[in-house]
Amino acid sequence: MSKLSIELSPQVKESRYLSLTRRPRAPGVFFAGFEVCAPDYLIDRQSFPFWILEYIDEGEGEVRVRGKKHLLRSGSVICYGPGIPIHFYNHADRPFHKYFFCRNDTAFPERWRQVGLSPGSARTLAMPPMQGDVLDQLIHEGVHGYVEKATVLSALELIVTTGIRRDSQQARTPKDGPAQVYDLVMQVLHENFCEINSLAELADRTGYGAEYLCRVFKRYHNESPYQTLLRMKMNEAFRLLKEGRLRVMDIAEQVGFQDPLHFSRVFRKVMGMAPSTVSA
């Protein structure tokens, strides 16, 4: 492959990239790839030279873009580029497996706008565009020269943007009740997980019974509401430990634990390591 002029993150454990040219001149997709991110994956930039579309196939994390924070998980898409500051990271225990596309258009790509995207947008699709193994196979075909790279890049973009268009059209119809409850609970957790310390408190905050919340999460999530709450707390604790500015006891209190020993036991259980082993 040609040497790339775009800067790539070193916080990646595995990657496959497909590039047309070192210095793209014509508008369109010139670079795409797949990355398995490291636990400490972080992108914090004020701007990028190209328009970028990210599609999260696996993992969870967060992004702050245009002053808004969004929770990221399987099926999430992010769109950013020139003049758009972005703070983008995955949770240490659930690192991203993600695909991305770069376009060399001067203005925001019209093709992306037509499917409901906008500069600095982030959203989670109700249904993924296509299984990751299909996208992987396409990248493999292009990397090894079995199919022309331009054709592969165009096909990859078409698959993902078609899924986004379908999701945009389906979003015009009202969600069913449980789906709305799930979205509400995830928003409440995302914004208040440090202050909420039990399933009962979460139920009070949302106005729904604890048993009903558990049934909703069983349908839409692979964890119980309380497990999700603990994981959010421990992910935030991990981030603070990596910064190295606070003591463990202060971090424990910040995420809602009055007893540092209890915090340490929960952290070890959720993260698979002791807080003292997380180095800045």
C-alpha cells in the first residue's frame, strides 16, 4: 500500500488498511480500514484534514463532539472532519472494533448528508448495516489486489451508508414502549452514574420499577441495569487512575464509593485488575 499522509493512532492492537493514494486530489473515499483498539485508545484533536466516518462494530466508549457527549456501542456511527474538535475513546474493558472511511471532499460529503449524517454527528443505529465478516472480506480482497481498490472502497462506503439511510427512515416511525424506556435509562445512567449507587435509585430516577427495568435490559442489553451502572463507574475510575492525579480513595468517592476497600474489590471484579496496577 502507498504511504499515508493521514496520521494514524498508535493505540491499536490490530489493523487492516486500504489506501488509493498518498496525496488524494479527487473527491471521494481514498482511505478506509478496520482497527481493534487498545484499552487506552483515545483520540483528542481540534481538527482533521479529511472527512471521517467511523462505524463501531464491537465495544463501548464515549465521544464528545460539538459540546455533546454520546455513549458509543455496537452500531454507533460518528462523523467529523475539518474544524470539528473531537474527544473520542473506548472503555478499557470493551475496546472498539471499528471501521472507518476518509473522504477528500472540500465540503461535507453530499452522499453522507443524503443518508442523514451531518458534520460532528454521532448516533447509534437500530440495526447494523451488515455483518463485520462481509466488510472484512471486502477489505481483504482490496488489500491483496483481487479486486480494484477503488471498487472496494466504494462498496464499503455504500454498505455502511445504506444501513444508515435505512435506519434514518425507520426512525421516523415511533419506537415501542420498552425501546423508549431503554434509551431513557441509558441516558440517565450516562449522565448520572457517579451519583446513582443502586438499582432502586435508578428506578426512582427514571420512574419505572426495578423489575421492569431488568426485563427491558434483558431484551435490549447484555447486562442487567446494575451491572451496567457498575461498569460505567469502573470505566470512569480507570480513566481517572490513568490520569494519575487523584488517590485511589478520592477516585472511589468520586464514583460513589465511600469505602475504598469495597471500591477496590468491585474494580478488580469488573476490570480484572487491582486499582494499584493501573499506571498513569
